Amino acid sequence: MTLIVHHLNNSRSQRILWLLEEIGAPYEIKYYERDATTNLAPPELLAVHPLGKSPVLEDDGRAIIESGAIVEYLCERHGGGHLVPARGTDDHVSHLEWLHFAEGSAMTPILLRLYTARLGAAAEPLEARIAQQLDSHFSYMESKLGPSGHFIGDDLSAADVMLSFPAEIAVMQGMAPRYPKLAEFVNMCHARPAWQRARTKGGAYYGY
């Protein structure tokens, strides 16, 4: 059975399409559009999973949620271990750290900025702390990019795929001059043919 990605436009599920293009696994896309007024996911996603979020990967009737878990699953079950460092190595431990960092530590201040931006002046008491946390996490990412432009080793890994989203947020928020390595990393990701194929199939993706 073909893999099915329940894909929401302008969302982190774009990374799953990119990963599938990189590993060459066949897949189908079920498209969902954000509400034009609220920017929220449509209620149709609730029929896929009770949380109503994307991405959701469907494989032989089994629905899998959480981007990091989906990435690990795809690399193990459908990617032949491609894009994952060898188990038992220090690079593999770093790989696991980065997979969880991308959706855990890094996304917390990003989401706080997204939500408080709707509050106007009411968000001012939180703004300094959010800005400090964004800088802390983006600076950490900046410092860990290797000479190759990747987070682990000399080649693309699934960790790079996961980290592309917070790096894109840094660039989209006008922070490229402060984090030039992250900006170069985003450009490198976007130059990959697999990323471009996923972008074409996935539809509108923020400013890219």
C-alpha cells in the first residue's frame, strides 16, 4: 500500500514530503487548506486524528503522528537507514537529540511568538523573554552547524530535514544577518532537487 501524507498547506508537514522525495519512497498526498481567516487547520483533519493536526502519515491503515516519529519511521521502514547515522555511534546520539530539539526546545519560543503576535500590546510583558529564548535557540543552532553546512557529518541527514523548519523561521523573521550559517543552511536545503520537488507537490509554503 502506498504511503499517504495528510498534508496541510504552509505547515511543518512539508518536511515529510521532502524526506520522502529524498529517500525515494512512493507516496500520495491528501491536501488540507488552512482557514483563510483564522489560519487554523480545517475540521476535516479531525477525522484523520483526534488532534486535528498535520502531518499525519498513513501506512497500511496505521496512522502515525508527530514529525520526529514520522521521520524516524520513514527512515527505518522505507529509507533503508538512509539519512541516519549508524546506531551505536556518537553521531546517532546527536541525531536523536536534534530530532527532538527541532520539535521540542526550538518550537516552544517559535510558537509563543506566533501566538502572542495576535495579542498586540497585551503581549509586551512576554516579548523580551520570547526574544531572548529565540536568540538562545537560534544561536545554539548557528554554533553547531559544521564546516560542511550540515548539523551532523558531511552529508544531509534526517536531522537536517527536521531542523530546516526552525532555521527557515529565523530567516523569515529577518534574522539572517545575525545567523548567517543558518541562512546558508536554508539556501542549501532549498537548492536540493528533492526539496524543490516536494515544494511543487506540497503547494504554497510560507515565503518560499
